[in-house]
Amino acid sequence: MRTPFTKYALAGALALSLAAGGAVVAQAALTKTPAEVTAGNYDLDSGHGKITWSVNHFGLSTYTGQFVNVKAVLKLDPANPSASTLTATIPLTDVAPNDDRLKAHLQTADFFDTANHPTATFVSRSVTVDSDDANEATVVGDLTLRGVTKSVTIEVEFNGAGAVMGAYKSGFDGEATIKR
């Protein structure tokens, strides 16, 4: 539940469009079935993957922005999804809000303190596929921000996978809420 005065709440859509490492696999069409996805390590395609966030500002308005240049690796095991892992490094200096004054303020010790903590990290601890919908999963992991590590739950939806523009790719959307 959001309160009117939340200093910082990140409700992001973690849009992961990941390109497979290793050999390119030819596939005639995209699949929407997670069990049909090629197993392997998928690196975030920075042109398509980013973290979009919004924060309630005193209950009067909503700031939005993105973290760009995020590095992430998904180790995907479609035969045993619970063995899959997700790690991400988020460069806090690359925050892109819709207001230049806010960007400057987010860099200060009031928020991210990028002089001392230039990145945040996420490391998954568990992946649980929804028993009612194989295209949805819950990823629980540790988010480290400003040297403080807290558990975060990301609700993930599988969008599809297949050979696109010369490489095998797998796409996901995710959403999480954090409070600082």
C-alpha cells in the first residue's frame, strides 16, 4: 500500500529483453510457451531492457523515470525454472527522470548517494512459476541499494522467445515495489 508521503517508492516495470549468449539458434516462429525456450545464459539487451519507475510526490503528482545502461544476466533453465537465476547491476548515475532538478537531487546523499554508492545490485534467491499460469513467475531476491540489502519480490511475465534479428531472444516484463 502506498502512503501519500513516501520519500521513495520504486514501482518499476523491469522490462527484460534478453539476447542469448553462445550459438544462435534458428527457430521459425516465436514461442509463447516457456518450456519451449532454449536454456542458457541471456544478457540484457540494453536497447530494449531498462527499469522504469514511478514515485508518488507528496500525494500530489507522480514522477517517472528510467534507469538505463542496466546490466543483467538471466540463467534460464526452462526444464527446471526454479533453478534459474537473475542478476542485475543498475548504474544509479544513469537515472533518467522527467525533471533535471530531480536527477541532480537523486544523486545526492538524500537519495542514492552516487558519490559513495554508484550502483545497485539485484541477485535472485528463488524463482517460482505460478501454478495457474506458466507464463507468470515470482522472483525473490536481494536488492542492495546504498550498501543496504533488502528482499524484493518481482512479479514476472514471460512475453515470448525466438530468433529475432539474427539472435535468439527471450522477453519478460516484471514489476516490483520498494520503499526506502
